[in-house]
Amino acid sequence: MTCAWCCAKCRPRYQRHVDNIFPMDPADGLVKGEMQKLTYYALTNPRKLDRIGNYLAKYLSDYVDHRRKDYATISMKAMEQLLQACRSANINLFVESFLRMVQKLLESPEPTLQVLGSTSFVHFANIQEDTPSYHRRYDFFVSKFSSMCCQSNMNNETSRAVRQAGLRGLQGVILKTVSDDLQVNIWEDVHIQKIMRALLVNIHEGYTTSATSPAQTRSMSPWESENSDPIADIDPDILARHVLQDLVSRASYGHIKSLMMPLFYFLDNQKLWIPNKFPMHCMSLIMHSIQMSSAYSAVDLLLAHLDEHKDGGAQIRCSIVEVVSSAVSSASCESIGPTILEMFGRLLKYLKGSVATCNQEEVPVETIQGEKVFQEGLVHSVGKFSHGIQTYQKIEVCTFILQKLPSSLESEEDAQYEDMLLQCIMKITSSLNESSNDKAVGLPTLFPLSLIVPLQRLSVSDVPKTRAMTQQIFHSILDRHNNHEKVVPSVTLGELPEENIFVGPQKKQDVLFFKRNGPEIYLHLYESTLKEDNDLDNYTCVFRTAVLWCLEVPVDEVLVELIYMVLGLQDEACSDSRTNANIVHALVAAFLVFAARYSRNEALLQHINNIIRKRQSDKPHLLPGVAFSSLDKDSDIDPTLEKDETLSPYLFDASLVAQCLQQQGTNVDRLSDPYQGCKKRLAVPRTPESVKSLRATMLDARVSDVQISLQEEITFDTLKQALQHRQQTALGAASKERLISQESYEECMARSAEKFSHITALKQQIFSSFRGGDVSPSESLHSLIDLDNLNNLSIELPDMYVY
């Protein structure tokens, strides 16, 4: 005994302090007094920290090998207390020993020791270090914690505890490495794939369990248990969601692909796209945690993954598109610049490919039905993505989609593709004017030329459905006060009622916009109304569009332009060639009823009521109720007017309408001219014979009422003659130069006199056109020119310049 006591005295002091912390009975736990002495010694002698750590690690290794769990736990607790008590500047001296102790615990087959090692690592991860470490490696911990997360070969309680410990360990690895460039890069494929698989396995099992037995699920968050051990109270699936959200929130833009690809591989390998509830759940977790500046990148990767399934069935593509729809609303909020157009470009590419698949030969009916569902999903995704972008971006996207329209509808595929593109635009524009900021946007911003010109061209398309959809797009963009549902083409008798429609405020920019584009806008509405294959939707949409312009730009110019178009429709409906004449007359009545109520003009309303009463008694088919019912296929009413029908008493008097407006102080000069219709537009000629040269007008300062107009037809022969004349002129000029250089002075004078006689004859012809007869050039000049004034304008030249 005396020899043993002497040998103990000869051991280093740090070893004696370490030996004294272990009790005789492990149930007594760590000896606190001796532990305080050890802590004080370590703090006062920081050079001994590495030796203390190595010595404790030796103790732990022996205890683990001999399966003495109690003493192993005491060793780990002592190491944790030393770790927390040491200053951050000295922590690197024995961290390696601590990590070796943790690794030894994790390598043990005992679940309790594995849980102990994970808990100790989490405590270490929460310590902030000031000095960098160049030699520390965490590869083993990533692999071990990931395998613990998938533990399933034990009983339920033990497996649950190991999984929770593994998830806590992964959270500690993420916390320790993601912000330290000197540590292992967990975004490398070899690491992130293990981490993501471990998290997704737990999330999927928890999601499946909650779907089958929702009563057993827990609703507490990872931070909710205050009076108990958090690992024991939190389900692995809830903890896995928290770790996943923590990992996603720390991912920068360059790490999004490394994060998303393992998710896609897991869903592909486990065949979890159908049904798509779990993929949508995972994308929801990611999109709510990802940095907003990188959100669109995740959706872009999801769309790129859709390319890998382009040869697969339509069902899986529909599922992926639904997942895209659930994710794009978050991604669109911070998307800027060309990234928005790239997103929509991808969606339109898939849409075009699906339409092409439907129009292939010998395609099964099931495939066509699946492609239809896929197309609807794409259109819905377009609408969802547009909800989060700004108003000007929505207009740019609409312009971008219009540029994708086929140039011609030569095939059924082009017609279907155009229809789908218009549906996409309708989805985008339906989200306009939802907020007060959107309603404050002016018409020049809502209708740039790049948007309104293609829409006007589509509004006079040969396809009735295209025309109706185009007018609905106008409604969505133009209606900033939710009036389009209240506006219907109907006529009612009575006094001026209190309208339930809202008239927008006058804005200078809107008024200037309409002054530039108003005539062209109503011209296209005029032409669209006269299309003989219109149905009830077409007439209703045209009526709403024309009325909405009056409500959104409440100035007299818009009302006058509307009445000007309406009177032109009435004149055109009286022609014998109209097959929809009574429908046009009914629409004219509805327009004028609105104009009278909108302008609050009692005199105009009285005149309109008189005409409507006459029509109700004698010609009810000229009113909307009966006329629109003739569009029904089962109706016996003929929409064509009889040729011997006398309509003069039943028409609205244009002069009386103008007089009623003028009494209110409205400028009606425009109504005095007949409506020109499509003649007002300079359309592109379809045949060379229809090309006319412009009229040239030359007015003299004194004879301002004289107009000389030249008109000729430009045909192939005239163009050919012009080219030949140009060639002959060039050859003649060359030969003339050679002739002048060779001939004498007398020959030049004789040729000049001949040319002068030709000019004299031409002048005689011009002056004769002014006087109406033959007069001499001198008389014409004296009659047209005041010689006295001409003398006052003469210039005195030096003698040297006069010859």
C-alpha cells in the first residue's frame, strides 16, 4: 500500500486530478469537488489541456471497451464541463481529444452510448470558436449521424431515440460547418446526398403515419418542451423538418442545386411523384425556408427535372406540374429581370410540346386526355407564378407570350396552341387590379404599343373564340374598379336610375392615351361587332369593352367616340348584305341606353325611350332580349332583316342625338362626318392591283384652293417600265457626256434651243390649267405675280457677276 501511494504521488498532477473525479461507486456520479479542482487547474495551466484531454480519452476508451457505461458517461460529462469552462482561445488544444471520445461513443454498438455521443457533439456545436481550425474533419460524423437517422432494426422506442440523436447530430454538423469555409464542405454531393436522404426518410415516414393515423401525430414545434428532454418529446419527422428548414435557410444561391437534386432522386427512386402530396409537402417546406433571392432557382431546377420525364407518362408530368404550381407563388416574389421570362419560356415550351403530341397521328385517347390535363396544369402554373410579380412585369410577360403566337392558323395544332397561349394571358391578367397599387397604374403602362397592337389584331380574328378571349383580356387589364360583371347589353325604360357602377377618376395620362389611340380602339370594336359568325359571348364582350373605356376614362371625347361608332354600326346594319342586322340594331340600342345614363342626359334618354317603345310594339326583334335569343340554335327567329322592311321610324336619329349632347356642352363636331369603318385604316394590300399611289397636293401661296392630284396604278408593268427607264437614263447620260466632249459650240447652242422650246410648251400647259384656256406664258406670269413686289425683292449684283 505504501508503494502504491508513493507511485500515485509520482504521477503528474493533471493525472491525479483526473483520477480523483471518478467515484468508487459509479451511481454516485461525478465528484463535484474534484471536478472543480480539475477545472481550476486546467484554466490556470492551459498548456496542460491537450494532455488532460488525451488522458480522459484513454479512460473513455477503456470504459467503452469493457462496457462500463456509467464510467463512460462520467468521463464524457467531465470533458463537456472542461469544454464549456475553457476560453475560446484555448479550445483547440483539446478539441481533437473530445472528438475522438465522441467518435468512440458513436462507434459503439450500444444505442445509449450513441445517444450520449450525439448529445455531447450537439453541446460542442453550440460553442462558438474564435480561432479557426485547419485540421479538423467531420466526414465520419456526417456518415454516422446519417446512418443513425435511418435506424430501423431495433424496437420502436430505441429506434426512435437513435433517430432523434442522429437528427440532432446532423443539426450540430450543419451548425458547425456551414458557416466555416475551413471545415468540410457539406454541400458536396458525397455529404449532402447522405444528409438529404436521412432527412427525407424521416419526413416521409412521419407523413405516411400522419396520413394513416392522424390522431397519433404531435403538433408541438422543436422548441416546445421546456420541462422535459427535447429529444424524448419530439417525433423524428418533426425534428427532421426543422433540420431541413435550417439547412435550406443557410443555403446560398450556388448551393440550391446541390440541395434540390437529392430530393428529386429520392422521389424518383421511391416513385413518390404519384400521388404528389408528399412532393408538394417537401417543396412547401423548402420554399418557406429558402432565401427569397434564390427561390426561383429551386423552381427552375424543378422545371429542368420535368425535362427528364418528357418521354414518360402524362400522369407523372401532371404531378410535377402541380408541384410547380404549389411552389411558384413563393418563387415569383423576388424574381427579376430575364429570370421571369426564362420561367415562362420553359412553361410555354412544354405547352407547345404537349399540343404537338395531341395532334400526332394514331395517338391513344388516354394519352390525349392525359395531355389535356397536363396543359391545364401548365396554364394554372403560369397564373400562379404571375400572382407574385409586379404589374409592369405582368405586362411584359403578356407581351412575351403574344410574340409566341403562331403567324398563321394553317393547322389544328396552331389553333390549339394559340388558344392555350390566350388562356395563359387570361390567367396573368386576371391577377391585375387586385391591390390599390395596381389600380393606380395608368393606361400607358397597362397598354404599351407592344401589347395593345397584337391584341387589337386578335380582336378581329376569323375565329369567334379568339375574339371573345381577346375582349376578356381587355376586360381584365382595363377594369380597375370591378365593373365588367355589372355591364350587360340590355335596355330598360324609365327615368335616370342610380347606377351601381363605379366611374374612375380623370387622369391626365389616361386622357392623353385615349386621344392617341381611341379612334383605333373603337375601330377594332366596330369591325369585331360586324363579324357575322359572332355568338352571344362575342357581342357581350364587345359591349363590355366599349363601355369600360367610358368608365375608366370619364371624359366627353370617349363618349363621343362611342356614339360615333354606334351610329356607324346602325348605318352598316341597314345594308342589305347583313345577316346579323337585327342583332347589331339591338346592340346599338343597348349602347345608346348606356350613353344616356352615363352622361345623365334626360333629353337623349327620352328620345331613346321613344324608339324603344316603338320597337317593343312593332319590331321586338330589334331589341336585345329577342335579338340575342335568335343566336340560340333552337330558336326560330331569323336574325336577317327583310329587304322590304321600313326601318326609318325605328332608327335613332343621329342629328337629334348630336343635338342632345351639344345641349350639355359636348363637342359633337366629330358626329357630323359619316363613320368610315375599315376604310380609315391603312391596311396592307393583298394584291398588287390594290396598291394606290399617294395623292400629291401642291398649294400655291395665293391660289390655296387649287389642288393638283395625281393618281396612277402601280402594277408589274409599271415597275418594269420604271426599271427599264432607269437603265436607259444611265446609258443616255453616259452617251451625252461623250457627245458634249466631241461636238462644237454651235451644235451645243442648237441643242439647248430645242430643249428650251420643250420647256416653254410645258409652261404653257401648266398656265393653261390655272386659267382654263390657252394663254401666253407672259400673260400668265403677269397675272399670277405682282411685279411691283417682285422688284422690291430684287438683288443688286456687282458688275463683275453680270454678263
